[in-house]
Amino acid sequence: MSNPPFGTPRPRLRPRAGGTLTWLEDAGCRGLDTELFFPAGPRGPGRRQADEAKAVCRACAVRRQCGSWALATAQEYGIWGGMDEEERVMAHRRGRLSTRDSGTAREKGTDAQ
Ligand code: SF4
């Protein structure tokens, strides 16, 4: 994925109707410079920056919620839930595949219920 152009607006953290972001109160990145989570690129200093951000995410108590939120809201840029842009695309594809797989199992009557 290409880098966002300089000055790309940061995602808004306002919940959609009915949604809440209470998990942000326990975010491991709370109080840190948000720039860390928006690396300049996938190589060189940007790569080191992404690795540093992912290390924060690995220790974060709300990593799962953060990653799910980023996938559900299709965040295009930055590190969310320990995933960079490319990893979120792959996770999204895996999710679609597993949904398709479970549908197939249901159709076959092989899923346990
Ligand atoms: S997973 Fe990473 S980006 Fe998400 S809240 Fe935790 S520290 Fe912040």
C-alpha cells in the first residue's frame, strides 16, 4: 500500500451511532505521541517507527477491540491493534474467508449447534 500523502487527515475517533469507544480509556497508546502510530512509510525510519508502535500494541490490554474497530471502520492508515495497513487488509480477507467457510459448513449441516 502506498503512503498517505503528507497532511493526510487522521481518522476521527467519534463512535458511529450506537457505538462506544470506552475501550480507549485503557489504550496502551494513551498519552503517547499519535505520530508514532502513523509511520512515514514501510521502510527505513518508517519501518522502525511501525515496529515501535506495534511493540506498544502487543502490551495493550485492548488490542483486540482496537483491531476489530479498525477493521469494522475500514481505517486506511496507521497502526491499529498491532496491525499496519497491509496486515489489516489480510485480516479483513481472512475474516471474509472464515465467514464464507462457516456459511459453507452451515449449508452442509456440518457446523455444531
Ligand atoms: S492496540 Fe495499539 S493502537 Fe490500539 S489502543 Fe492499543 S496501543 Fe493503541
